[in-house]
Amino acid sequence: MVRAVIFDFDGVLVDSERLHYEALAHVLNSMGLSLSWEEFKEGCIGVTDLDAIKWALMRNGIDDEKIVEEVLRRKTEVYDSWLSERLTITDEVANVLMALAQKFHLAIASGAFRHQIDLALSKKGIKELFQVTVGREDYEVGKPDPTPFLMAMEKLNELASPPLRPHECLVVEDSPAGVEAARKAGMLCVAVRTYFSDDDLKDADIILDDLKALLQPKVWEHFQTEPLL
């Protein structure tokens, strides 16, 4: 039975991957380097900014920690400057979250920084729906390592009684790295189709077209949990 739902942020709650790409490509272009959208999808979605930048620079033949740190700093500045105007959580997503919050503990475990997550949630007035937010600054090793999800469960267990166990946590992801991390954490997983094929997401328990489909009774019946509606 599911007792907690742990969400990825980028690509699941907000359609932010294009914005991440544009910010990183902007910085790389200013350095005379290139990164196509197809390359970004291949190596940069579902992992932390740090790992994405390392991958993108290696693609350009650069392996230098100081350059990685500088690109990360500049990319974060550009992304944050665009964030408030260009990134929003839709009413549909907010309604899904409000429905889930009536029954489950909710958390976010993301490769995004917490201030970026908090800004988007606060703009929509739904920050309080999440009891726990785990952002990039909270851990050293990101997805596909299970640490972000296990950390979210650990923090939820400061509030949940009896304590949550991994198989009582449902992860909502949209990337192969995120699905792999959920599996390594021993958690259930729903994958939402965004930029990846069903074959890429095949290790998830269920693959859905969008977040709204998470309210369908058949989803919860699959996990032996009473439907929401």
C-alpha cells in the first residue's frame, strides 16, 4: 500500500528541461562551445546540473574542474534570471497535487536547487503541500544513485507514524536515471512520458501520458491502494 508520493521536479512538476538547456547552451556558446538539444536529452536530463555540465564539457573535449565550476555558476545565474518569468506550475498539476495531498505524504527529491523549487511552488501557492523538499545541495551523489529518494523518505519519517518503508513510497519520475534511482531505493515508480520513449522507461511499474493520469483508479489498484476518486 502506498503511503507517500515522492516527485522529481524538472520535467514532472514543471516543464523546465528546455529552459535548462537554453541556459546551459547560452553559457557554452559564449565560450565558443556547442550543445544541441538532442545531445542535452542524451546526457543531461535526469541528472544533476554538475553531472550534466561535466558531460557537456567532455562532449567538447574539456575535462577541467575549474571550468566545470565556472560553467555551473554562470548557468545557474542565467537559469535563475529567467526562472520567475518563464517557469510556472500549471493549474492541472496543482490540482493533482492538492488531490494527492489529501491522502499521502508528499515530498520532492530533485537535482534542482531548493531555491528554484521553492520559487515555482510559492508562485502557485502550493509549497505547503510538500512536507519535505530534497534539493541538489542536500546530497553529494545524485540520480541514478538512490540517495535523493532515500533521504526524502528519511526526512518524511520525522513526521510519519509508523515510519515509512521503501515499498510504501511511490516515486514519480520522467527519466531513465530517475527510474533507476527509484528501483535502487526499493521504491515503486510511475514514469511520465516527456522526452523519453517507453523503452527507456520500461523499468517503471506504470508509464503515464501526463501527471493528471495519476488520478486514475487503475493506477492505485495496481499498487493495491484505494483509489483517490
